[in-house]
Amino acid sequence: MGQLTGGDPSLLRRINSAVVLHALRGADLATLTEITRVTGLSRPTVEGVVEGLIEAGLVVESAADDSGARRQGRPARKFRFRAEAGHLLGLEIGPHRVAAVLSDLDGKVLGTASKDVSEDAPADDRLERLRTTVADLLRRAGIARNTLRAVGVGSPGILEADGAVRLSTALPEWTGLQLGERLRRSFRCPVLVENDANAAAVAEHWKGAAAGIDDVVFVLAGLSPGAGSLIGGRLHRGFGGAAGEIGALHLLGREVTPETLLSTTGEPLHPLDEQAVAAVFAHAKEGDARAMAAVERFIQRLVHDVAALVLALDPELVVVGGWAAGLDGVLAPLHRELARYCLRPPRVALSLLGEAAVATGALRLALDHVEEQLFAVEGTVTARR
């Protein structure tokens, strides 16, 4: 941040404000004396900052507690951070559904909503479906749109920093879409767009199977699988945002696509036909020999794709999500094959968040942005380098 001097008092005030607000957020209630001790600031400085935060609506003075015995003298004033002063949204845009999760400024979830959408829906229809989902959620929660401080979005594809979709084969009319720009027209706050597998990786690190683990690969399994990775506790996007696109590995000399491997008829499945995929797995569970062989071929391809990432990144943990997370017996072959191909096999786990992973990670993206702005938190998981 550089050396601070008296020549920039506004910067010093902003830093002091962030320090005090961060201290209050970490406590249920705090007195001026406690804030002074935690922050190391002078009491007059703390008093001035707290009054300014009250005026801004971010802090409120708590009512005096009269339940105990009265003490002589005036009771110490206590203050708390107003998590309800603003709200955050995490959004998922997928082939078959759109979803939204709403929280306060502490990340406490206040409501969720989702709507089905056709796999062949054009981009405008898909975005309109998302808008109505958000409107329904805000209305049910009684939250005004102008209280939103940030919106995170998880979408398939290779994404630019501004939210433009450079390439996506999962959604019609998605490649070249100015997704971030389109969504910013609907919100008067920052909109942060992230690849869906990356968002899911962040979610599992925040609230799921990878909590407390800083080197993680999350596999969003499907006919066109993708992966998100955390390296040293930071989301790894790659130079151009294309890190983890393991769905393209069949182009490297392995000609057979996943939708061909999972076919029981000789005709490739449609890459977005989840009903056909579910039918193959259901028949495999019933003992159908052709379906069982197809599932075995698919799992082998999946574990080989994951092994390529594991060899490159050496993660502590691999988390499997997407619809493959519900497959019986996926962990055993994955662990076995990783042990076969990798110098140091990682632990393997199924996603704990299921279909909520992408929207939850998008919410964390919005929360990280707010923490950077309000609390001067540095080095967040999702911050861009």
C-alpha cells in the first residue's frame, strides 16, 4: 500500500474505517474500548469512525441491556455491524436450469430460487428466465433490488475478465455473448462472472468437502466435463481463463468423445441430453450389460482426464461434482486409477453441495468483492491477480 503520510487524509480515513468495520464484523457486539484495543487506533479516532459508519448505515448502536442488575454510572455503548445493510446474489446459468441464492453482507443465506430452462433455449430466453428467477426471489424475501452490493454469476465457458464469453459449447448462442455487460443492465452494482466449475470449486472450499484445504481440484462431471482448481488457496484461472477445460482432452489423440463412450446404441448421445444419460446409468444399475459397459467406459475416460490435472497440479484433494457425483461406485475407480497414474495420489471425495455448488460459489465471488471494498480484506480466494 506504500507509506502513508498526512498528505492524503482521505486515504487514511478509508483505511481506519475498513479496520474498524472489520473488527465490528468479527464480533457480535463491541464497545469503543474493545474496538480501540483490537484495532490499535486511538479512542477519538475510533469514536469518529464509528459515528461515520452509523451515518452510512453500516453500523448501529445496540440498545442497553437492562436485564441484569443496574450498575452505577452510564453503561458502555455497544455497536454491531449491520449485515442487513446490503445484500448479495449468487447466480447459476446452466443448460437445464437457472438458480439464484440471496444473502446478507455476512454471507448468511436468506433465500434461494431456481427455474428449469430448455437445453436449446436461445441466449435471450435463458437470460430472461434468470431475471424472472431473481425478481421472484427478491419479492419473496422482501428485499429491494437497490440494496444489492454485488452479484456473482457462474456460467459454462471460457470467460474474459469483463464477463464476455470467449467460447462455450454447452449453451446455444453463448460463444461471443457479452454476458457481463448484459447482466449489468439489470443491476446497479458490480456483476462478477466466473466459469461454473471454478465457482463450484470455490463453493466447496468455502462450505463443502474442501473446507480448509488450499490445493484442490473440483471436477464438474458430465458429458463435457470441466474442472476448477485452487492452488495455494487461490482460484487458478490460467492466463486466458481456460484452465481446467478437460472436456477438450479427447482432441489430443483420443478421438472418441464422452457422448460416444456412453452410448449403448452406436449413435452418440446429445451432449446436453441428461435424460438419455440418466437412462444409461439406470439401465446399468438394473444389470443391463451394454449399459454397464458404457458406464465403465465413461468412468475410465473421466478418471484419465482427472489424472492429467492431478499430475500437473498435485492437489491434496479431488472433489467430484455434477451429476456424476451421484453415481454409485465412482470414487473407488477414480482413486484406483489416480493411484495407478499419479506419483502421489490425492484424496477423493464427492461434492457436499450438489447442485447448489455453482450458485454458492458465485455468491462467494460477490462476498469476496464486498469484503475487499468494505473491509480491506486482501488475498481473497477469487481475487484476480
